[in-house]
Amino acid sequence: MKKYTIQKSPFIVPTTDGKLIEEHFGNATDKNTQISIAHMVAPSGWSEPFQTPEFEEYTYIIKGKKQFIIEGETVVLEAGQSIRIEKNTRVQYSNPFEEKCEYLAICLPAFSMDLVNREEI
């Protein structure tokens, strides 16, 4: 039995906002509830509602910039930078910039709509 898994077919999460979400490991791909790893591309002008997730989220920016509003503080990350946001922290993610933003997101435990706690718009 192999002690590794190579992911060649990530789950493409259906979206309506132009954002590409490729989950490589996690709830949707392999039923892993402990961790999720996703490659994402957020188009210019993209944003999500505020949320207070019940998981830690690590984000690494590959290309472009991404804006975070964390407990009322605005933080902008650029390519090569990363951030860890503790669980139960109110945050909004967006890309108000001209170029698309490509990044990796890792959630502990894994991302789940039941744990994200998005606010109504």
C-alpha cells in the first residue's frame, strides 16, 4: 500500500462570481475533514461577504494582491507573502485591484460551508 497520494484531479468548486477554486485535498475532494488545500484565482473586483470561520486559514499569494479586512483592520498581501488568520476571527476577503490574484488557501480543520459562518449580504 502506498503511503502517499498524488492529486491530479482536484475538485473544481462551482462558483457564480468568476473565482476559480481547485480543492486538492479536503471535504469535497477526498472527504478529509482535518485539512483542506485549495488553489484559487480571484478575478479583479471579486469579494466575499464577511465571515467568522471555525477554522484557521493560511493564505499564500502566488500572483497579484489580495485584500483582507480582519476585525476591522485592512491588510493587503502581495505575491510571495502569506498570512495565518485564527479561527473565530471576523474577516472579509476581496480583490479590489486591477489584476487577478492567484493564491493557495489551507484550512485547519478543512473548509466547510457549515463552519465558514458567512454573513448575509
